[in-house]
Amino acid sequence: MAPTIPIRDSDVLVVVDVQNDFCPGGALAVPKGDEIVPLVNRLARAFPNVVLTQDWHPHGHQSFASVHPGTSPHDLVQFSYGAQMLWPDHCVQGTSGAEFHHELALPNATLIIRKGFRPDIDSYSAFFENDRQTQTGLAGYLRERGLKRVFLAGLAFDFCVGYSAIDAVRQGFAALVLEDACRAIDVEDSVAATKASFLSIGVACIKSPLLF
């Protein structure tokens, strides 16, 4: 049987933050986050274009609860660009927690987007930092390469994957989230909120069997 969604030369798979700190045993583990790795590897072999993102925080990043006395992870605080959720220290540059999962095998990836490296701005999206103004350069890269349809997989569905998918649409790309190749944190109904945002902006949630 032919796939329902044929993969085109102008398609790209964006693999979001499949890093040790987001997998079981990590500082900010997404439940069952490591389970997606074999599927992500299989998906990457099917795509002509693959991009990875990597959370890449300096020590003492302002999004870390440890930097703000009297706060705890998941507290909301006000930054210059608006409300920011605080997190445990995670994906610190040069640490094992920031490394990609050791079973992730994407030899055909052509670009790694490192995000969250500015000390005072967090970054969920593969396209923008959380100030919603500072671009990562991904949109320009995709346009220069003539890539038009963005498929997303990775961690976490309701934060970095979700923000990336929404920004992809806002930047003029079609966006499809491979839901079975993601896992979620689900803080304060964030999964439901993410799906509602997808519906409102035109992000499609699909399952990987549609591609094989």
C-alpha cells in the first residue's frame, strides 16, 4: 500500500531536542522520551532533508529556577519579554545532559540549530527565541534550500515541538507534527492547549504510518 502522505524533495524532518536531559534519568526528563528514538531514526532515513535542534544553555541561565531564590521549577516569572516558566538546570553547554541521546542515529542531518544559548532569553521554538523577535536562522535556511513542508518529531510535544510547529506556519511553511514520534511533559494542561493552538493556526497532527 502506498503511503497516504508521499515524502517530497521539498520536505524536511526537524528533530527537536532529543537530548539526554530530556530523556529518563535526565535533569528535565520527558516521560518515556527515549521511546521515540528508534522511530525518529527510521523517519530520518525516509526524509531527504533532516535538521536537528539542541537546547544549549550556559551555566546560570535565567530560565533556571536555581538562579531565582525562593522559586521552584514550573513557577512563572516575568522577564523583559513576558511570562517565563522556570526549569531545573538542564542541557548546560558541554555537559553530558546536553548531548544527543546515544542511540540517535541521523547521519544525513545537514544542520544543528542550537538554541537557548543567550543567558537572558529562553528558547523553545526552532525558529525564534522566547522574545519572539530573535530568530535562530532556521527559516532562512529552509527558504534558501527551497524546503516548504516541515515535519516535526522530538521533545517535548507541548513545548519545543509545539512552539516550533506554530512558528513554522507563521513563517509560511506547512507544518505536520508526528505525534507518535513525540512525548509530552503536560504541565497545567499544556498538551490540550498545544492541540488547540494547532487547530487554530493549521498545524496538522499525524501518525508516522501515514508516511511508510
